[in-house]
Amino acid sequence: MMSQPPRLAGIAAAASAVVNALLAGPAHALVIQDNLNGASSSYDWVALNGACLTAGNGTGSIPGCATSSFTYYRDRNSKLVGGAGGSVPDAPGYGALRLTNGDTAEGANGDNQTGAVVSRFTFGMQEGLQVTFSTVTYGGDNLRGTGADGISFYLADGSKSPTVGGLGGSLGYSCSNVNAAYDGVAGGYIGIGIDEFGNFSNKADNTDSGPAFQANRISVRGSGDTNWAGLRAAYPAYYPDSLNAGKRAQAVQNTCARGYVQDWSSGKDGGDVRGRRLAYNYRMLGISDLPDRIANQQAVSRPTRARGIPIVYSLKLTQNGLLSMSYSYNGGAATPVITDQDITQANGPVPASLRFGFAAGTGSGSNVHEITCFKAEPVGQSSSSAGTNVQQSARVEAGSQVYLAYYHPTNWWGELSAQNLLYDPATDSVSIATVANWNAHCTLTGGHCAATGTSVVAQAPDSRKILTWSGSTGIPLRWDANLPAAQKAKLTAGDAAPSGDRLDYLRGDRSKELSAAGAGLFRKRTGLLGDIIDSSPAWVGAPSSPYSGPWTDALYKRASPPEPAGSYDAFRQARAQRLNVVYVGANDGLLHGFRSGYYNAAGAFVGNDAAKPNDGREVLAYMPGAVLDTIQSTNAALAYSSPQYVHNLFVDATPGTGDLYYGGTWHTWLVGGLGPGANRGGPLASKSATATGGALYALDVTDPERFSDTPAAASATVIGEWNNTLQCTGDSACGDNLGNTYGTPVIRRLHNGQWAVLFGNGLGSKSGSAGLFIMLVDPADGSRSFRYLGTGYGPQQDPAGANSRNGIAYVTPADLDGDHITDYVYAGDVFGNLWRFDLTSDNPDHWRAGSRPLMQTGGKPISTRVAVGSVPGTGTGAAAMPRVVVAFGTGRRLEQTQGSEAVFEPGGQGLYGVWDWDMAGWNAVAGAQARYASLASATRPLASANLTQQSITAEGRAAGSTVTVRTVSANKVCWQGSSACASGNNKYGWQLPLPSATREQVIYNPVIAYGMVIVNTTIPPGSALSQALSCNAEVPSGFTMGVSMGSGGAAAQSFFSSTNSSTFPLLNNGIVSGIGLSGTGTPSVVTAKKRPYLVQQTVGGSGAITQINPGANGAGARLNWIRLR
């Protein structure tokens, strides 16, 4: 590529001389955090040229941009633009460190500007250094469609006086081959170039290394001391003091461009000195091209910072020279540039202390360049905000142990720990043990395990039982003849030659991971267990479904059940001491199963049995065929094994488990989807995008002690895998309705005598419609067939008029008469429609979706499971019958991508409870004890106006509480057709609006317990820009809400103990109905000493236990059974 002409920019030599004369400041070893948004900086910086604080008042080391003492822009006749409102100054707290101004037209207001700050203080490297900073570039004249030069951040030897380097393509760090400001930073150690124009990596412009000119690139250069003072001191014979200014410039420029000492001993250029190559000349260490432009070129006279694209950078340098550097673009997942690379060979040893510098220039272009925050701290003190705006969403699986899943966004790895639940009789409280019994990260990776405090021997990759789907059968995941050629080609896409190296890497082989010296093929992993984000642990132990006694279909009493009487009791007894296995999906592409002890014949947990230990060893793993096809990508950012891997999702949904009967015996299945995983282009970033990775898999996990990776065993274990090519009875194109399978499939018995897997059609399907899939299992031989019940609501019915794609994530079966056979299935779609699917017939041809929704929320999405229960009737006669009420919350989160933060719904979401009033057809066939309140006719679909409104009435700290609690109103629901109220009996349920200003919403599944709807709400973090203003990771918060199933309001007594005791406090004499735990996922209910507790995980990853009041409400029951342990 031809080199581009040099840009016109430079800090005056006189200014550089002033900086060179400054004495080094003291070394800091504590956290340095400068938000740069206030009236002054509390740290001692040297500010040059255009560097100023947009909210500054002229005090401190950095001038205020609009103060009378600051002459840079005023002398240039510049109009200061941008900031929070389009013009400077900003209000304190809303500012930034500006390095250059910008304008929409060429001229003095934006062109040929420079600015820099260099720290007088230094940072001691005894414990290493971790730096986070953020930049934003906006405004300007869109020169050549890219922007002005760019910004640099650099680290320099603290023993050297503070300096800046050449500008133009050097961006104030490296030496320049062509510009008048040619000196590189003295004692430079690391320089990061945020290169809009494209010359920082261009060796035709600066230094003798770098690939070529490339706009919108982030590059890292190494150490150097190529400047006149440094060359003169190191090689006085070749750089005599007698050279005039012009020859000195030429000497430094030639040295910079050639990388060799130049012989000027005779007063003229004598060329390279043989054998005297510069040891350090700001060598190129790493590059990364951005997914989009750095600069947002706003063609307006008053550009605003909020319209710029924030980029947050994270740099870690250990005291022994291991460098990692990544950036997050627009709140997206962190993109690695360098990971754990030993730079001492290229850079020399790490200096005892380092100082910091920022610089920017515009050349003949124009842009506002700003730094919005800066933070430096010792390595490991805290995590940076680069790409961390997603949170855990695991449902805690709890029994005698609690299983907590975690993920780490730095290098994307995960953990799953098993920790005891402890009862302390002295304090009469329940807690989670701080030391884990096992941690799956450790069992797979080996070495010292911080979670257990012990050393663990890693499982050998070749001994792991890992299976996959060939397209027609289950096979071992090995590079052998069983793996089809097409799948081998997918695994080696983009490789020079096919080999099994990548498959071995996915199995856990680490021999070809990149070393610290840079040798190797594949990304260096922190651990072998991938990040666990949206998949929750699913525990499978002894059979415990409520299927005792003879099977009788309450609607079809003459039907002959395929399940022999007493067969389930025999199955339960035979498998009573089955090995416990915890299954979880991870974004290493695998569903993992980890062993976790067993229960003996007396029902006591056993963890120390040599044959079935509680040690977290993996007993099975499964890579879905859909994942095998996409885990390698020619887009390195999405390829799991690539050193340039940013992030991707693969097995990112919670599997469902259940027992079913076919082939003359009972089986236990594990069935799961991939969530937003396995799309060829990564997670879907918009509501109108089409999924390519939707799939469903089923495994037979009846006997985990017989798991094996022989071909025969693999074929028996893997029941099947289905994608959007599946065909349904009477509908060969039904696969067009299958999108990304987010929800947890449910295994249930149906009225036609067959067991079935029920699951929503997912999101982003080709048709864009919403519906229910039913996978029927033939009772004779276990063969599968599919039915699809569509709602007919697709893009044309988008309430926003945007032609987005509809879909159903979760479904909830309801058994209205207690015969363990599903009668109806309820579900919400992401257009905000609540649906009922009628499965009461014994003929599948008569199953159907409702012709219209039960209710519409006005476009507020339902992306979670709905909870179905009954509440007592009010009055006499028909009004005394219980009501079927469907409770749910609204909200949605679009996944984080490389170039976008996780996106939540706007404010205005809420909790709902809706009466299914149309029970006439059911009551006509159901027994007298299983009938429900019904109306002959009513409004359909219902809307918010048909519901009783509740409200959050107060928030605060109850007496003795350390967390914020909430109270809600307790308005009575005046049910339509009843005499519940003296007048106004015209309501069909309830609504509890969540605070709109904070965008609080529901993205986790609710549960019903003790007549209460329990759900974790989510309060999203600020935008990518707001997070970039602090350099601190902002994570969602939220409340655990417990409201009455029958009213959506407060119960008669407080439901939560905010002190984890048997005391249930009031808040200002109000009933406590919410507690601010920032819980994630769906809480589990456990009992200790006959008292119930909620166990859940918080956004920080830790477990939380809260005692609940079972007598708070007392009204309401589930109509779908959920195992409570």
C-alpha cells in the first residue's frame, strides 16, 4: 500500500523544552482515579497546547477550556464546540479532558491542533499496573471519511522527565520520520495509538516497524528513546553537539525511519552504523482494526459528546512484563489486542516506575478528541469497565448444596462451584459456606484452586467423554472416521491445511496455546471452562416426579395409559441412589455434566463415596452439531480458538430435565436449546435480525454411570438434535418458525397418551412469528414427531410498526385437574401478547392456539416464563370458584456484541396478573372439583385498563436492615362478574408498574410460592457513554419482589426478612414486598428447620439467602408443578 502524505501537526519545540525541564513527581502505588469531568483535576499533570477541562474553572494543573487564563483556542480564534450540550463550558460533573477542538469546515477552529497531558507523578511497579481509560471522538469535518489523526495513551519510564513525542502519525508517542515535531517520548515503554487517520501503524510515517497505513485501527507500540537528547547521550560520537537544528532534525528522522544509529560524526549524514541497530525504536507489538469508525463525524455546528462512540481501554502490565490490552467499542465485548504477552524481550525490563501521558492531534482534519476518565491501580485490585455491562443470569440450583455459576469477561472463562448450605443453631440462620466443595473450573483446568483452597489434578483431555451430533446420530467428538468430512471442514475453515489440532484444543489440549513468547496457534485460555452467562445449573439426581400410583386421565377415563401401574415407583426405587449430576451450558461450546455425590437408601446425602464422589469431575460433555458448525469462524472475533477472539455465545440456555415413558421403561431426558448462541454472525443485535443458530438437543441421562464416548454409547445417549430444517406433521416448512431457542424445554405427558417436549419457537425465526412446538415421543419405540401451533402474529402485527420479528422464549404447561397431564400451555411473546394453547383433546389434530391473545401489554415484551396459578374465588355460586391467573413481567435484553452494549427495553415495564376468564369449555368436561370461575363473554384481548392498578409506595431501610426494601399498595381487585366490591366489579386482574425513570424491568422467570409471585427485577446500568465517564464497571441492580398472586399488591404480612431471621420488619408501618438484593435468575426455595428460604445469586456472583414468611399471604396455588428442594 502506498504511504499517505504526512499530516501537519506538532507541539512546538519550545513547549517540549519546557516539559523536558520539569522534574519527575513522586511515585504513587495506590489507586489513581481521575474522572476528569469536574472543575479541576486532583492530580499533578503537565498540560500542553489544547489540553483543558471542559468543565474546568482554571484551578488545578489542567486549565479550564473556557477560563480567561487559557489562551490556546482564543489565540487561534476558535469557537469551542461539543461537550454535553454542544458548546463549552460544561457543568461540573459533566465534563471531560479535551485535547483538540473540532469544526465542520476547514479552518482555524479545528485544523492543525494539538493537545497533551503528561503526569508529573509516577506509578510504582512493585505490584504491576492496571489502567482503564476511555476516549470519545466526535464533531469535525470528516476528512477523507475517517477523521483527524487520533489520540494516544502512553507509559514512560518514571525516572525520565515528562515528554511528548512526535505528532502527526506518531500521535505524540513515537518518533517521526517526516514531521517537524520529530522526537519520540523519552523512555517510552508502551504507546497505544487510537488511530483515526491511519498513520500510527505506518512505518513510512514513523519508526521502522508497522504493517502499513490503515484508518480506524488501534495499535500498540513498544519502548523507545529515539529523540535528540537520548541519541546524543547514548551515541555522542555519532550525534555531535555541533549539528544545527536542521541537521539534528534530519538525524533523528533518519534514525527513526531506519532503526539504525546514523553516523553524523562528520557533520553530514553518513548512513547506518554497521551493527548498531537500535535496541528499542517503538516496535509494533499488536494491532486491531475496529468494527466501525472511531470518529462520529457530526455535520453540525454544535456536536455533542453523547453522539460520539465511547471506547473504553483496559491495559494490564505485570511487574515481570506480561502485557494484556483490550478495548470495548460502544459498550461491546472487550476486543483483545495483546493477551499475556511477555514484552521484556522486545521492550526491555519493566521500569521501577512509570508515568502516564495522553496526546492528540488533528493535522489538516478536525475532530473533538476527549478523555472521559482515567484510572490506574495495582494488578488484580478490581476489574475494569471494558466490556463488562452484562451480568450473571443463572438460576441457583439448591439442595444440600448450592450451585453457583460465574463468568469472567477478561478472557471469557467461567466457574461453577458447589457450596454447602449451613444452618447455625446459635444464630438460627442459614448461610452459604465460603469454601467450595468443588469448582468445575478447577477440575477441568487443574492447579491451585482458590475456591477450595486445594490443589487439583486436571482431567486429561483424552479421558473426557465428549459427544456431538453428526447430523444423523450421536458420535464421540474426536478427529476420526466417525466425524463427517463436512464437520471437519467447518472446524478447519480458514486454516492452511486440515488437522485435528483445533478439535483437540476444544477437548482441552493446551499444547498449542499461545505462549508468553508468542509461539503457538490458539488463544491462551485462563481456564478450560468457558463463560456461563445465561445458562443455569440443572441438577439431576434421584427421580422425584409426582407420578406414583396408576395413571388415570381425568378427561378421558377410559383411555388405556401406556405406563403400567406402579412402574414409576419401581423406577424411582431402582434409581434412588443415582449419581447426582449438575448440567450447565457454557460458551466454550459444550454442555457439561459434573458429578456431585448421591443420596443413599435412607435419603441422606453422601459425598465421600469413592465410586460416586462429590468432586465436580466432568462425567459428560456435549457439543451440539450447530455449535460445531460455528465455533470456528473466518471472522477471528467470533472464532473461539482465535487469539483475536472477542466473544461469542454457543451453549447459552438452561436445559430442562424430566422423566418420560417409552419402549417399555422409564427414562430421564435432558433437553436444551442454545439461547442466542451459534449464530454465524454472533448474537443478534436487533429485533429484526434473523437467527441462523436455532437448535434443540436431547440426551438420555437415565444412568450417568454408563456414560461413554464409544460410538455405540454416544448413539444411545444422544437422542437427537433439530434445527430449522425440521418438519412437522402436516407442515413440512414448520422449521421456518424455529429461531434462537432461549427458553427451557418442558417434558410433560399429554392427553393423546404420549409424552412430549414443549418449547417456544424462539426468537429471530425466518417467519418472524410466535408459536409453540410440541415434540411427541412414540410410547412404543421412542421415535419423535413434531407439531407446531402458530399464533399468526408475526412482523405485520408488530405493535411498534417496525416489522420486527416476534417469538416465544418460554412456555408454561398447566395441569388444571391434578392428573399430571398437561391441559393448556401459556406463554407470552416479545410483542407483549399473552397466549393460551389448548391441548385438552386426545387428538393432536384438535390442538390449537387461541384465536386472539388473552391480553396485550401495548408492545411491552414478555421474554420470560409466565407463572400460572389459581386464586380463591370471591362470593357464592359460580363466583366462589377459583380463578386461573397468569402472572408475568415485561422487559427484554438484547445481547452484548463486539460493537454494542447489552440493550434493555425503555422504561414503562411492569408486573401483571391476568385472569383467564374463558373456562366454559374446560368446565364442560372437567370434574366438579376441577372447575374454575368463567364468564360467558368478555373483552378480548384484555388491556391495562381492565386491570386493577397497584403502585410502589415507598423505598428505604427497615429497622435493623442493611438493604433497601420496598412497600407496595394493597388495592383490592374487584373481579368482573363477582360481588368482591360494593361496586365497580369490572376488573380482570392486576398490574404493578415498575419505575420508568430507572427502566426497571423483568428479564428473569417468576415463580409462585406460598400464594406469592416472586420475581427478580432488573434496573439496567447507564449507557455505554455514562459508564465511560467513570472507568468503573456499572452492573445492573434490582429488587426481589414478592406480591400477592391474587392482587399484585402487598400481602397481609411482610414477606421478606431483611435481616435473614424470623423477624419480618415493616417500613414506616408498611408491609415489605420487595428487597434490594440485585438478584439474578430465578430464586430457589429451600427449607431449614421447617422454615423456607430464598436462595439466589446476585449480580456480583455471590449467593444470597433470605428467609421468607410462608404465612404472609396464604392464598393461591401453582397449576404447574415445580420441584422445590
